[in-house]
Amino acid sequence: MKLFILNGPNLNRLGKREPEIYGSQTLADVEANCSALAEQFGAAIDFRQSNHEGDIVDWIHEAADSNIDGIVINPGAYTHTSIAIRDAIASVDVPVIEVHISNIHAREAFRHESKLAAECVGQICGLGTFGYELAMRKFLQQK
Ligand code: CA2
């Protein structure tokens, strides 16, 4: 089993500011946790981050073209704005789980809506960086 774990804009800054919202783990810490979990299951992950919307669209297409079994995505602020990422998710057969570190529903009104969630298997939010591992487990338990 091979999973893509995709991260959107500003997540490369994780652990550097706003620890009260996002915790103290860096994105490298999250990647290490996800890699350790994948290893337990004999799975492989490709963990990526970009600040550019088109990269994320391209990676979703790449997942479909390279027979990836599932995508875990924290789209960052593109969650709330991106029809392009929504259409990319709709254009592939690969199942996608949306993850947010913070509880987007308990924050500013503009974060309450996800343009992507309806095209995803589900959404995990508010459980900190553990949400990435929970999303991975949903895919890993299936094989
Ligand atoms: O809670 C999440 O995981 C978010 O996807 C994080 C995004 C935010 O725009 C979404 O509404 C919810 C923000 C990405 C990280 O932004 C940082 C800001 C300050 C310090 C570190 C990261």
C-alpha cells in the first residue's frame, strides 16, 4: 500500500508560531510520525508540502496515474477557497481524507466551510497532528 500525504500553504511553518492553535510539532515531526506508522503496516508514504495550489492539483493527478491507494490531505487555507483542488479530487478515483490540525468549526466563520470535504471520504479536524495518523489508519486497515 502506498499513500500520498499532501500539505498545503504555510504548513512548512508548523511548530514555529501559534502553538496554541497548531501545537508544537514541526512538519518534519509529523512526517516522522507518519513514516513510523507506515512502517508498522509495511506501507509506503510520500509526504509533500507546497505553498502553490497548482502543485497540489498536479499531485492529486499524479496519485491517480501512479496507482496510489489513498491521499491524506491538509490543504491549509485552500480548503476554504479552492474549486481547482475540489475538481482535482473529483477527477480521480483515489480516495481522499481531509485533515485539519485545528477545529476549523470552532474558529473564524471563513474557516467553517470546506470546498473539498464533499468530495472526500471524510474530514478529521481538531485532533491535532494525530489526525494525520488517524486518516492513515483508515486506509491502512483496509488491506
Ligand atoms: O487546522 C489546520 O490544519 C488548517 O488546515 C491550517 C491552515 C488554516 O488556514 C486552515 O484553516 C486550518 C493554516 C496552515 C498553517 O499556518 C500556520 C500559521 C502559523 C504558524 C504555523 C502555521
